[in-house]
Amino acid sequence: MNPNLISLKQAYDEDKIVPFIGAGLSIPFEIPSWNDLIKEICATYSTGNLEILLPTAVQWHLNENDYWGAIDEIKKYTFLTDQDLQKQIVRLINERKKHLSDDTEHNYSDLAKLKCKLFLTTNYENLLYEHFDCDTVPILLKELDFSSQDIFDTRRICHLHGYTSNPGSIVISKSSYDSLYTDEKYGDILKVITSNKHVLFLGFSFDDKFVSNLILDYKKHLQGIHYILLNNPSQERIRELREKYGLITIPYDSTNSSHTTEIRKILDVLTNNEPSLKIEFPKGTEKSTAKETTFLGAGLSDLKENLSDHLFYKKLKLESIDEDNIELSTLFYIASEKYIRFLRNEGISLDVIDMLLGKVFIKYREKYVVVYKKYGNSEEFLNVVHESLEALDLGRYTDLLKDKESDENESRGLIHLLAEDDSLDVWWGKGRFNEQISK
């Protein structure tokens, strides 16, 4: 299982997740996109002298994914007000919205199974409310009393940019959008929410510049670690989301499936409705065919192994880590690699090992935020991670590894096992390889 999914699952179990729903989840209902809404409104008013001028001006902005610019062009040439456009948007959404009687065709029923109390959305339609058993009717996020201590005591849906049942609430123009995000109270509400919870973005695509700008605007209000589900993201995109937007990516692949099906698999992991996804173990930790009767840990002969061609080693060299520290990290790696093989040979389940690696990954992310992002020192970052893993606290999972706990060296090396997987975002600084390294 992807360690990011492991950490998301643990956060969910601790009631620390706030789902944030984007337009992608409404596609099965044929809700028109921003692009479709603007084109439809433009076509309605492109008459007479505006028949050529208006579509040309609007399309230029749409080609650049500049939706606010397109809206401003419509307002300038047609003299429509925000109120006029809000009514048009509500009409188009209600006319196009498709009824789905089969819950397997969408993910809203899957979201309804989550135990989360608060759900955020930028969508205008009320699909969340229609499929949820909510204690209250949907409200605008800006209407929350951010000083209240019971924000998470009641299951509720908050629309950030308005909803169709109240056309006047819909944020449609750049001026109304800017007004919303410069409102001090609005930022304070988001900070209250994210200071205690991790936001999970679903139904967002960074191929759309509008969406990437949107989340970039949210970033200044988001505290801590947050997650996003994305279809088939490249390593460059995963890195960009982490470094530029502060988001941890959980990827899925809809190539031979569908977005709905693959998102459901991830949500089912959170609610334990389905077995865990396939776990990718670092090279060399697979279970052997014949059980070894003696497994005392890494010995002197093991520690002499040259691992300079391994990915975890090259990542350390990339940040010019001190040679003695790299050598020490290599010894930790060898110890932990043998420890994981020991667990597999002792019949410890993949789910338990997943949990262990997930704990390590979360600790690494925590130190990245509080140490490296603050001081930018790779050497210090590495040392702090090692120190934090010396006595890995397994919490309620301790009994699962009774008499099989790792020693301090084995624990410290686990992060280097994760760094060995080039699909994981485990680095010791800002350096990245220009070309993928073949191991």
C-alpha cells in the first residue's frame, strides 16, 4: 500500500480528515463545468453586433483557462450583472443535472459512509446533501462561527463558493472571489479547521489552471499536512504539489477502470470495507520461500555490503550529506532490511508491516514540516528523523509485534527502506535527479 494512503488511513481512524469535494466527482451527473457554463452563457448573448466579437474574446480567455477573464468579457459587452449570471448558472445546472439511480455510478454514496463530520466543497449543486444523512442543511463556510468549539460536533456540509438553492451566494466574478479571500474571518475559519484536521481533496485536476490557482490561494490558509487524490500523476506533478502547494498525493490509475471505481477503492480502505491495496515493499524484503530458523539481526558480514548503487544512498549523496552520516545511514538500512525480512519469515501480515512503515512515513513528514521547511538544513533533517525513529511508538499496535519489536538501529533504517522506492516522495532536501535512476 502506498505509505501516503497508510498515513491518510491513520488520520481517518483518528477522526482527523475533512473531505474537500471538487467538480470532478459531479461529472457522472453531467453537471456542466466552468468551461461549459461560460460557453453556454456566451452563446445565449452573442447576438447582433456581438455575434462574432463576444465569442472570440471569451474563447481567447478560455484557451488560457482564464475563467475570470471570460466572465469579465461577458459582463463588459452584455452589461450583465453578477446577479444575472448567478441566475443563468443555476438554470443551466438544474437543466443539465442527470438523475442516477445506481449508486455505483458515482462516489457521493461512498463519501456518505465516511465518519467525517465536516465536508467542504466548491461545487454549486447540492449533490452532497442529497446523498448524505446530515444533521443540518448546507451552509456557506463564511457563515460558520469560527470561534465555536462545536464545528466538528455536527455532521455538516459547507459550500465555499455558494450553492444553487441560494443563487445570490454564488461566487462568479473575480471581484467577488477576491472579496471572499481577503475577508479576514474567512481565512480565520479555514485556519481553525486545518489546525486540527487534514484536508483530503477529491475531484480536483491540476491540468486545469483555474483549479491549481484556486488551491494555491487556499495554501496561505492551510496549516499542517493535507492530501489529494489524483489519476496517474507524474513524479514531476507529485513533487510540484508537495513543494509548491504543500499537498501529499495519493495516486490511482483509471486506465483500465474508471475514476469512480478507483476512488471508491481508496475510500473503502478508509472505511475498512475492502482489503488493503497491494503493498509495494522495498527491494530485498520479500518473504523467502524457505523459512530461516535463526534470525538474530544484521551481523558484521552484512554490514560490509557496498550499497552505493542504491537509490536511498544516491538521495543522501544528492544533498551532500556528511560521509560518516551516509555510512551510518547505510548501516541502519541494512539492519532494517533484514528486520523486515525477519517479520515476513515470522509470518507477520503485510497489513501489520504496512502499519509499521506508515508510522515511519508519518514521522518523516512531520519532521520535514517542522525541521527542514523551517531551517532548510538536510544534515539536521536527517539526524532529527533518525532520532525520532530510535524508539518508534506503535501505540495501540504494540501487541501486534509483541516480542518482535525493532531495535533502535532497525527502526532508524526504515526511512531509508522507504527512500529506496522511487515512487515515494522521500528526499532529504530540494535536490532531485534529472533522469530516473535505474537500480
